[in-house]
Amino acid sequence: MLQLLRSLTLLGAFNPDTAGSEAPPADPVPVDSASTSAEPLPVPSAVQLMALARRLLEHAEQGSASLAQRMDEMDQRSSTLKIALDAAETQMQQSLHSAEALEGEIATGVQDTQRHIGEGLARIDGELTRRLAETTQIVSLIEGIANELNLLAINAAIEAAHAERHGATFGVVAERIRELAGSTRSHAQRIKEQLDFGDLHEALERFQQDTGDTLGALADSTSASTRRQLGNFQHMHAHLESVRDNNKVIFEVLGQSQSAVERVAGKTRWSRSLLAEGTTALEQGGEPALTRLLQDRDLLRAPDFDRLAEIRRRGVLRVAIEPDFKGLSFRRRPGDPLQGLDADYARAFARWLGVECQFLECPWDQCTELLAAGRAPGEPEADLVWSALPPNASYRDVAFSESYTYLPYALARRKGDTRISGIADLEGRVLGCINDPAAFDTLAGAGLRWPANQDQPGGRVRLANLVAYSDQGRIHDCLADGLVDAFAVDRPIYWWACYGEDSPWRGQIELLPAPISASPWYYAAGVSAEPSGYHLLAALNRFIGEFRGSPERRAIEQRWQGQLLDGTQSYRQEPGDLPGETELRERYLDHCQRLGIEPRTAEDADPRRLSA
């Protein structure tokens, strides 16, 4: 196994670390449709098998790294969820204690009020009973007086008959009647006083006031306890809202993680199967059997294999592309052809080559993997990637074209969400982005920190979470539905979604005018960094140069991002010594020299001359 890897390195068939120092672009090595060598020099089949297995395992490693980042985000959310649940439990316990205390306060208050009312009513009842007894006595006295007056009246009537002779007697009677009358008035006054309930009314008013004070104090106590309860329930509601938000993010990350798990498992199964079949073939029939196996799988390449010549031979350009990038490569309705900025550029290049354009659709973060192998065993690999590819060292074994479009890296929010007007407003919020190493670098450079880079110096804004999306069909709904608070994105990917007349998201989401990065982003096309891809990359760069000032390009840019933005940045300014046409030319010449292959000829790699 180690000897095979050493042989692979010596052959130079693949090695992303052999990029030379930057130099002025060299003229393309001419290429011809036929090799000048009498017969292609064989490359050991085992070497090619090991090369493909290595690439598949690297793809699995990349998927594992993506999965690890998502697990970090889930771990952060799980910790936040636990804190929220603990806080909610504490609030529930406090609410229970408050409810028990309130119940005791109400019971005590009711008992005190009942006792106070009973005592007050008893005092009033006693006073009424006493006064009623006195009134009864006075009434009896008045009845006695009335009886005496009645007797006097009778006597007076008798004496009246003798008035002439006994007039003096009337004087005595009259005096007595006057005394009785005075006594009657006196008792009547007492009755009036006894029947005056003014002081009783005052007592009732005092009792009413005391009762009101008692009930008021009880009401105040109840109100305070109720407010405490309400506050506890509000806090509990906030914690439950936090739980709900955490659950949304966790389920969203889980959904994105599933694709990474499937990706790792699929690549690992494929590489194991390939190695197992190769081992069996070697054991049973040696190198010839392994060669037949690789030929049957369409995995064997001649040493002088040239990607551009193969495209011309088959008449089809195979382009790896994401089929759900709104504004770049998408379908408005099922069954429609792909449309968008990248789809239009790729078709224009195929026309320039004079071949048909065939799109190999796959998730965006797996497009570069199709340069090494097809989407599944038995499927062909892609000739190039034309799908929102920002040059980055994390894309292994990829050589980059010149930049074909420039665009702002922007921040999007829900329509009218004034809470978010820039990067500073993302503190403690959930940000979505595409699972793109260049996006992570740009966000980190802008001072954003999340669980995966929280210890990196220079942070100014700490996110609650960064959710990286591999499923491009979710990147608009996640914002419109509130699963993330904002989304960092390449402008064309949101331009049509925000403002297209037939976009289902129009009026729901919007782009903020200020870009996240100071300099514009740019896209490049990518080819395999193997020597066989040199002539294709040279032709691609020639097309980009000719197409740059064309009316068709201007129309494409205006249609899909609302503006034509030019720049000077390219893969050369990115860290990591990324390979381009110059580096691939050196690899090609070195490859030909090592294997004794005469370089192919084609004037300036012009496909229009190739067809002559």
C-alpha cells in the first residue's frame, strides 16, 4: 500500500501541493486530437485505484469536518436548552411556592375578616338589645302616665259638675295634669334620644371602615402575590420561548447534519467497495484483472488523457452544478430547464466550445467532489464546476479559472425587521449561511464569533449560533419562517428571491444595502488540478476574457443580480497558493516529461480551431 502511494507521488498524476510560484500567464501548450506517441504509456491500474480511493476518503473527511461543526452548534444549543429548562423549572417551583403562600395569605385574611365582622356585629347586636329594653321601659312609663291622665280626666269631669261650688278643686287637678305633662315630655325626650341611632350609624361606619381596611390589606397582599405569580409565569413563558427557539435550531441543524452523515457513509462505502473489488481482482488475476475492472467502471485513464479533447470527442460538456441555488441555478417549476446566472454562463461556454451542455446536479458543497468521481458508482465525473465557487484552499485538487463575476457578500433579514440593520445587531442571534469555507472566513474576518471559533481573537459580535446550510432549498425559507434571525449570503442567491416578480419570497425577505465584506466577492469555475485538465482551463480562461465585455454578459448580470459589478480580485490573492492556469501548465509539462509523452498540439487551445 505504501509503495503504491510512493509510486503515485512519483508519477505526479495528482498532488495539490506541487503548485509553483506565481508567474505571468504562459501561452497554452498546443493540443492536438491525437497523441504523437505510438502507444499510451500505461499507468499502473493499482495506482489509479489508490488515487480514486484516496479522493473518496478525502471527500468523506470533508463531510466529517462539516458534520463536526454542526455537532458543535448542536452542543452549544443543547447547553443553552438545558439552561433554559433549568430556569423554567426554577420558575415553576417559585410559582408553586408563591401559589402556596398566596393560598395561606388568603385563608388567614378571610379568617381575620370573618372574626372582625362577627365581633362587630355582636357589639351592634348587644347595643340594639340594650336600647330596645330601655325603650320598652319608657313606653311602659308613658302608658302609666296615660292611665293617670285618663283618671284625672274622669275626675275633672266629675268635678266640673260641681264647679260653681268647688272651683278650687280644678286648680289642684290642673297642676297635677301639668306635672304629668312635663313628665310625659321628659320621657318622650328620652324615647327620642333612645331612638336616635346616630351614634350607632357612626359605629357602623367605623365598622365598615375597619372591614374595608382589612379587606383592602388582603386585596393588596393578594395583588402583590398575583403580580409575583404573573412575573414568574412571564419568566417561565420567556424560558419556554427560548426552549422553542433552541428546538427549532437543533432540528434545523439535525436536518442539515443528515446530509453530511449520508455523504460520509456513501463515500466510505464506495471507497471500501472499490478497494475490496480491486484487491480481489489483483489476487485472482493480477494487474490485467484490475485493469479490466477499472475499464468496466470507466475509471481507467490513459497517461496522455486530455480533458478538453475528451469533451470534443463526446460533444458534451459535463458541468457540476447545484440545482437549487435561486438566482444562480434553479427551476421555477419542476421539469423546467435550469436557469440563473451560473446556468447561463455555463451554457454560453458550451456554445463557445461548440458542444452541448449537460448539468450534473448535486448539493453545492459536493460539486468539487464530482471532478474526481461521479455522484455514485457507475456515473461519470464532471469536467468542471460552474456553481458559485469562491476560490479557497479547502477545495482540494481543484484548479481555478479567472474570475467571471463579482458580487457583494450581503446580509438579509425578514422584510421590515428593523431589529437588524447590520452586523452589530447580530449579537446573541442566530445567523444562517451557506456551508462555504469562504463564508466562514468572511464572517470571522468581520468579527463574528460562534461556537466553532469562539476562542479566536478579534471577535466583536458573539452569535447564539451559526447554522451552515448544505440544502440550498432551505436557505430562503429558514429566514422567512424565522428559524434564523438573518442570513449572510452572496447577493445573486437572494436577489431574485427578494425581488423577482414571480418569487414566492417576494415581500417576505430583503437584502440590506451595506455589504458584509469591504471588497466584492467573486466566483471562478473549477477543473480538476490534474495535468489532464490544463487545456480545458486554458480554454475556459480564454472564453472568460472574450465574454467579459459582451452584451450577453451584461444582460446576464443585470437579470440575476440587478447590476454589473467588475473587479480585479482573483484566486491569486487568496491564501494557500491556489493553482490556476499557470500552475496547471507546469504540472502538465512535468507530467509529459516524466512519462515521456509528447505534449499535444492545438493552437492556443482554441476549440474553434480544434474543430477544423
